[in-house]
Amino acid sequence: MALGEELACLDGVIAPVAGTSIPVTDEGFLRGDGAFEVLRVYGGRPYALPEHLDRMTGSASALRLEGPFPRAQLEREATALVEARGGTAFDGCLRLVLTRGFRRLLMTEPLPRSPDRIRLGYVTYAPSRVLDGIKSLSYAANMLCSRLARERGFDEALMVTPHGRVLEAPTSSIFWVDGSGTLCTPPLEEHILASITRDHLMRLVGVQERSVTSEELLGAREAFLASTTREVQSVAAIEGTELSGPGGLTRKAAAAFRAHVDEALAGGR
């Protein structure tokens, strides 16, 4: 295995990503039937792995994946894979996948490229109620939303219901500062993903959960996306509305989250 090469661990066997494969009959491939998580690795230390495994356990149960959830195996394999990838020299992402065929697949990945500040375009999207709270492999709709927004010249999509309520970006939560100066984010009742980064931010800084329309959001003072890979990323524009920034509450949230990550990693969490 070449130095710096991305690696995979399939059912306990570590090999280069390019040489790793699952049978084409696995319904994780055929139907997107399975659960997944993506987490950050900082200097060889996976961040919030227990929380990601908790959510993955719930996703696997909700999807009725057969057999007991292989938590202990995934923990061991995550540690072994990161060490094989370079240990403390590795900064990037770790993807965990559990398929309907009950195959465990872990992969190291580089951080996705993204501008410092991001431009968002609205895309109409109706959440699937039966998948509420589930992080499943069925992500084609989310990925299509991203492509549709990019076709219009934006960096990323901001998904909006047919009735005009703002939900989230395809792989990130949206936060905004309203006219009164309050930092807000849509509630989980809008059928958005219970993001781990979102949850941490809500405990670190004052955030109000409330619904917002696409029209109202255009009047935001500032906004940012939050996710495992982005951490806190300032929004430069929503549709044709330019936002100055990064604003004060965006900077505060970014600093608070990074301090929280540093503290968690120092404590071995």
C-alpha cells in the first residue's frame, strides 16, 4: 500500500480503496439499502465516534437490517484502518457503511474541497417520512439537489419543501441570524437529519429552533452551514441575496465548535 493512499476495510480486511469491492448482488449496491456515517479524523483521532455509532445503530435498527449491530467490530476496525492510513499523520474523513448484505465497509477519504464561504441555491425537496431519523445509503435525491443547484451556478443546494419551508443542505444543517439578532435553525420536526454537529452547536451557543420560509430567510443578517466535514462554514449568498461576513455569531459558533473538538480530542473522546 502506497504512502498516503486511501484505504478500505471490508469485513476486517484492509486494502487499497481501488482494490476493494462487494458482490454486485448486495442490496446496499442494488437498492441503496443500508446505513452509513461519515466522521472527521484529526491527527489520527476520530472525532465523536461513539455518537456516530449510536446514530448508526438506530439507522440499522430502523431499516430492519438483520443481525446484531457490529459495534465492537466497527470500533476495532476504525482504529486499525486509521492507523494503517498513517495514524497521527492522517487528517481527513472516515466513512462507515453497513449494507443489507451485512457487510462492514470502512473507508478513509480526503476532506472534500469547498470554498471558504458558500453560495446556496434553493431546490424543492419533499422529505421521505418513512426515513425520518435514518442515515441511509439512499442519498440519490440529496446528491441530485446538489447537482441541480450547481447547474444554476451555486456551490450547494438549500432544500426547501413544496410549501416553501427551508429544511437543510444535502449534507449539512443550516443556521441563520434573524432580524432580531437571534441565531436560529429549523426544528427536527421539519423531518431533517438529527445532525451530530448541529446538536453540539445547539449546546455550545444559544440557538432557537424554528421554521423559516425561503422568503424570510433572504432577510437573514448572516448564515452558515454546519456538518462533520464543514464544521462551521459561512454562507456568502442565498439565491440572489448577498450576505456580508462571516458575521459575529458565525465566528462565535466556529470558534466554540473548534474549541469543543480540541477539548474532546484531548480527553480521548
